[in-house]
Amino acid sequence: MMQREIRVIAGPCAAESEEQVLRTAHQLMDIGITVFRAGVWKPRTKPGCFEGCGEKSLPWLQKVKEMGMSVAVEVATAEHVRLALQYGIDTMWLGARTTADPFAVQHIADALASVTDKSSVTVLVKNPVNPDVELWIGAVQRIKGAGIGNVIAVHRGFSSYINTQYRNQPMWQVPMEFCRRMADVPMYCDPSHLSGRSEMVAEVAQQALDLGFDGLMIESHCSPQQALSDARQQLTPDELRKVLSTLVVKDNTNVTGLEMLRNEIDALDEELLNVIARRMQICREIGQYKKEHNISIFQSNRYAEILRRLTESGQERGIAAECTQSVVEAIHKESVRQQMGN
């Protein structure tokens, strides 16, 4: 049961048809959602994928506004901003790819600068695809520089070549660092894009709330199995209702600087374990290769070189040699065990 109210933005990955938009909006409104999100222009990784219905879907969102909901769409160009404003869209978000491009962000900021009543517009800025807190902060500063006061940061995770349980790596320390440096900017989490799987949304959302996030942006579709994009990560409105009913939102009124730092430490510890797990996976592959090619498991010269190199690198970072050596020795011991298949 929620202990304090948080803001939840929900809606389908994409506006696919008027019927789908209105049906989903009505169901979400019935469970108390007041801000409806839907992609109109969809930047896709590869050509040939569903890229949204474009301008023709904006009148559908106008009908959602007439129901009494606020509406949010993704914008990636100044023309998108112009059209969104023309159709009365009051909330826009910048996707991860857009945030990573300062030129694109500035074009959007310039378009927003022409808005007469800037208090009527809310802009959400998702983290860039790579874990670059400076780039993220810079994007927010550009939007604020256009005179937009209602700016919200959204953590949706970071792209990685490493295959883990997440679609995008959480790397919680990055949004925590953002919050510490941009304390006046609310931080939301997008557990749908972060997890990539509907069954993980509740777990990721709870992690975000435990870290003091201010809100959630969750994908919800009336018929996820028929969705034209990101079907795997979308919840039905009823599933979303059940997820929200299980979340525990802690009181943040007495959060101290020390607790914020401890939260960041916890996030770093999780990331450290993810890196070690990936290393052990590679060690198992190395062990298989050595077995197939009759190569001995322990390579003393290589181990000595690794220990020397990492000890020196640690000292350059202010870490005592004894600390680095003990960590490397522990990891090496486990690596040997993994290679031996024990």
C-alpha cells in the first residue's frame, strides 16, 4: 500500500490507432492515471520497424485531453515540438537518443523558447543512451535555458553490450549522482524500458522508489500481445493497477545527505557484482577453450602481470596497494574455480 502519493505517467509505447488510444486511456483513467503517454514519432534502431503514425495520431490524443487527462509525447525535432504545441500537447519528453545529441536538444530548446506561457509546458528528459551524467545535465540545462521551469529527469537505463536480466543497465549510481547535483529537478524512473519485461516492472519500480525517485513512467497497452512495438514490456491497465497497489513509497522528508550517499554506494555495489558476474561468465568460456586445447588453467606470468598492472592503476586512483591486491586475489581465485568447472 502506498504511503505517499507519487506521480505516474502511463500509456502505450505507441499510438497505433484511435480505438487503441482511447480504449487504453479510458482503462487507465479508471485506475486513477491522470497523465497519458504515447509515442507518435518512434525513433527505431533499424529500418522497417513501426515508426509511429506521426501527425495523424495527434487528434486522437486531443480526444484523450478532452477526457480530462494530460497527454505526453516524445519529441526529437523542432518540427515535432511545433506540431505538439499546435495540437495542445502539454507534456513532451526527449528520448535517450535525442538527449545524447546536444545539437538536437538545442533545436528543441529553441523551439520551446517561443512558447508564450512556458508554465503550461512540462518537459521530461530521459538519460542519454550512454552513462554520461554531464550529457544528461547539459540537456536539462538547455531546456531550462529556454525558460521551461517544469523539467523532469527520467532514468530509463543505459545501453550495454553485456547481456543481463535488464534491457538497459540500471547503473543506479548515475541518476543518484544527477540528483545530488541537480537537486531541484524531480527524478522519475521508466521501469518498462529499463527492464524490457513486464514481469520485472514492479521490482524495478520498487528499487527506484527505495532510492527516493519522485515518479514513474510506465508503458501500458490495452492489448500488449498485439502491440506494434515493445510488446514484451507493456502491462495491461489492470496489471498496472496491481503493480501500483504493491509498491511501498517511503517517507523522504527526513532523507539526509548521508543516506543519499549510502544509496549511491548500494547502487555501485550492485553494479560491481554485475561486472564480476560478467567476468566469471567469460572465465567459464576461457576454461572451456583451455580444456578443448589442452592448456593449463593457471597461467602464473599472466596473473603476475594483471596483479602488477591493477595495483599500479589502483594507486593512481588513490586505492591502497593492499586493498587492490586482496580484491584481485579473491577474484582470481574464483576465476580459477570457474574455469575448472567447480
